[in-house]
Amino acid sequence: MKLNKFKEYFMQGVFFLAACVSILAVAIICYFLFEGGLPAILKIGPLKFLGGQVWRPNNDMYGIFPMIVGSLYVTAGALLFGVPIGILTSVFMAMYCPKVLYRPLKTAIELLAGIPSVVYGFFGLVVLVPAIRSIGRTLGLGGNGNSILTASLLLGMMILPTIIGVTESAIRAVPSYYYEGALALGATHERAIFRTVLPAAKSGVVAGVVLGVGRAIGETMAVIMVAGNQPRLPNGLLRGIRTLTANIVLEMGYATDLHREALIATGVVLFVFILLINVSVSLLNRRDKNA
Amino acid sequence: MLKKYKGHPGSLVVMLLVVGAALITFTVLLFLVAYVLIKGVPHLRPSLFSLYYTSENVSLMPALINTVLMTLLSLVIAVPIGVFSAIFLVEYAKKGNRFIGLIRLTTETLTGIPSIIYGLFGMLFFVTTCGFGFSLLAGALTLAIMILPLVMKTTEEALKSVPDSFREGSFGLGAGKLRTVFKVVLPSAIPGILAGIILATGRIVGETAALIYTAGTVAKVPTSVMESGRTLAVHMYNLSSEGLHMDQAYATAVVLLALVLGINTLSGFVAKKLTKV
């Protein structure tokens, strides 16, 4: 009997410890990233690091401003393509889709979410890059296909499943009498959806978009394969660009000393961006629950 | 069908936009999968599956074996921790506890962290500080942290969906808490947990950024967990960034896509089983 009681307490302790692992993980991730990156930021100078426009590790010049701009450009581009198509597709899935088609289409969207980013990147490399290159040539705009536009298109594809998934469940969570009431007042199907249902689902839609932003800004491999990766401020949509994520992967292999620390510091900047996005998502969710 | 839009041109336009957007989404997916398959399948030669990688045959077999090893190792680390912490959250913790809030906050944070940050952390902590070097173990530990929130979340949902009457019945027959959890609650939650594990497998198979600087890129099967080895996704990245073996890269993409498709179908199948019960 006593042994049993001991076993109960022991296992309860084990469960408790397991639950602590995720807290511990976040703590050591924060600690090691900041410990690895902050000294470099201080050594280079925060303003010079964040605002410097030249990244030339050989000459000890570490300005990541072009990369910050690069990450923001491709993310904004991805939203431009991904958000309208994503939201409209989720409206289709929730309000238009014939019953027979629903299962296969839902599976297709899940597959879209499951495709590894290298495969997306490869697709971008062999299909989108040549296509954009020839469009650029025929229009006389130049560029070799590795560009902001290509990366934005590809990322737009990649954030679709995130946006569709979250938005669709937000639309489905709106009580059906919103829609029925609008119809009863003489609205068409479309008017009912876009004037009553979608506004009611607004916070869910926004959460989906913000999650999409998180995915786009953190994406690495696909972007590296299509964006050209030149660490300078771009002067056109068809010019290449380097993102924060790409900077880390491209140079970490051979970097030493301050260069290496500067790359870790690049990761810190990215991490802070992501934390801000996370916080805003959880704030959105909380407000949703209170309302 | 178009008759009901008579006198509502605006609604007609909106309807066309909605259908058009859906068409774009599904055409893009279909095009991507079809393109990779059509271009890749003809390049699937037996030499691609020979046991040893040389620059001659560019075999993907070692990478495939590494992927299986990496998946198993990461799951062995992450699944017990994930399942146990879900048990704590659902069965033991008191509701509204501050500590629970902290766990939720940290798991949400872990979910949002991009894989390159995991890779960076894994390199700093497991590779350098712990001294594992570029190794299977460092890669698997990094991935284990990455999939932990996924395993926790799905297990939690599965445990919550077990009706309370099961627990009450078990207590009524005189079983203790621990016995109730392991003999009654956990067995009925298994399909849900399994579906989560399969999803996690999908993430591991497709992962690249978190592995390049933790597990390294050596193209052979390691003899111990302390040696470096590239998984299929890393292999694929190396091939396409070198640009020398595009045919093999197409073929590798086919294998990777087939793996992901298989994993997706399996998880759907398991989930369907779950809803039937």
C-alpha cells in the first residue's frame, strides 16, 4: 500500500517535470541566443548594426539594414499575393464548396501545408525563376529572375494554407443566424457573407494573417533558393535581395569570431520580430475570448 | 444558377472572385505536384538507391536512412516528454493555475519560433556548449524541442476528448489515479496521440534549416549517434544549390513529396478512425 502511494507521487513528479521542459526550453533558447548575439551588437554598436547599410564581413562592416528591409519586402509581397487569395479561398471552403468536393479540397490544403520548404524552393528555382527572368527580359526590365518578386510569389503560395486554415475556422465559428438574418433582410449570399459574416470573424482573420506573417518572415530555405541573396538595398522588384534568415544560413558555415557573432545577432533580431508577432497573436486570441 | 444574380452585378463579381481565388489555390497545388512528378519520375533510377553515396551515383539512400534514424531518435526523445506533460496539464493540474498559464505561453512561443532559430540555438547549445559536434544526436535534440509543442497539443486534445465517465468508472472500481491514467484514459486517447505523432514525423522529414548546422551535411549513414549525417531534405537542398545534379534533385523531390503524401494520408486515416469511435 505504501509502495503504491510512493508510485503515485513519484509519477506525478515525473509528469510535472515533463511539463517543465517547455518552459526550460524557451528559457535556454532565449539565454543562448542573447548571450551569443548581444555582445556582437554592443561591440558593433546597435545603431551601426541595425542601421548600417553595408554588410562586408571582410572589412569588419556589419550593417544588417538591407537584410531587415529584405525580410520586410518579401513578407509584404507574400501578404499582397497570399492574403486576398487565402481569404477568398477560405470563404469558398466555408460558404460555397459543394459537399462532395469538400473532403478532397480540404486534404489538398493540408497537403499544401505539409510540402517541405525545400520542395517549394526547388519549384521556385526551376519554374518561377526562369519565368520571371523571361518576363523581365521581354519587358526590358532586366534582372536574372532571382528577385523580390519571385520570393514574394513563392512565399505567398507557402502562407496560403496557414491563412486558409485559420480564416475558415473563424468563419465557421460565426453563429449561423448572422448569415440567416442578413438573408432575411434581403441581402444576397455574397452581401450576407462579406457584410455580416466576415466582419464578425474579423479577429480570427487577422490572427490568420499575422500567423502568415510569422511563417513568411521565418522562412529560410525556400527564400534562399529564389531571392538572389545580394546583401544590399534593392532598387527594383526584379532585383535580388537577402533576408535575415538567408544571411544566417549562407555565411554560418565559414564565419569565425565577430562575423559569427554578428550572424547570431542577426538571429536575435529575427527572434525579437517573431516574439513580437507571437505576442500580438496571443493578444488577439485573448480579446477574441473576452468578446 | 446564374439567374439569382440578375439585378445584383456586384454580388456576381464577388462570387466570381471567390471561385477564381479557390481555382488559383488548387491549380497552383496541382501544378506544383504534377510538375515535380512529371519531371522527376523518369529520373528515378536504381543507382539512386545504392547503399553508398559517391559523386558518381549521387545516391539518396544514405539520406533516406538518415531521415528514418533522425525521425525515430527525435520521436523517442519528444513523445514521452510531450505525452507526459499533456497528462500533467489535463489530468493533474488544477484549472486556472498560474503555472499552467506559463506552460501554455511557452508552448505557444515554441510553436511560433522558425526552424532557423532552432538551428541556431541547436548549434550554440547542443553542438558547441554540450560538445556533441555536428551529429545525429544534436540534430535530433533540436528537432525534439521543435516538435514538442505539436505532440503536447495533439495529446492534450486527445486526452480531453476522453469522457469523464471513463475516469469515474475506473475510480469507482477502486483504481488509483495513476492506474486510471495508464490503463483507461491513455489507451482510449491513442488514435489522437498517433495522429499527432504522424504530423510531427511530417515536420521532421521536411526540415532543413534546423539541421544544416546541427546534424551537418555528411552524405553517409553514421555508425553512431555522435556522427554527422544529412537527411533527405538537406540532401535535396545541397543538390539544388550546387546545381550540378538537377536530374537527381528532381528525383529526390519526388521521393520527398511521396513521403509527405504518404504521411499525410496516414494521419488522415488515423484521424478518421478516431472520429468513428
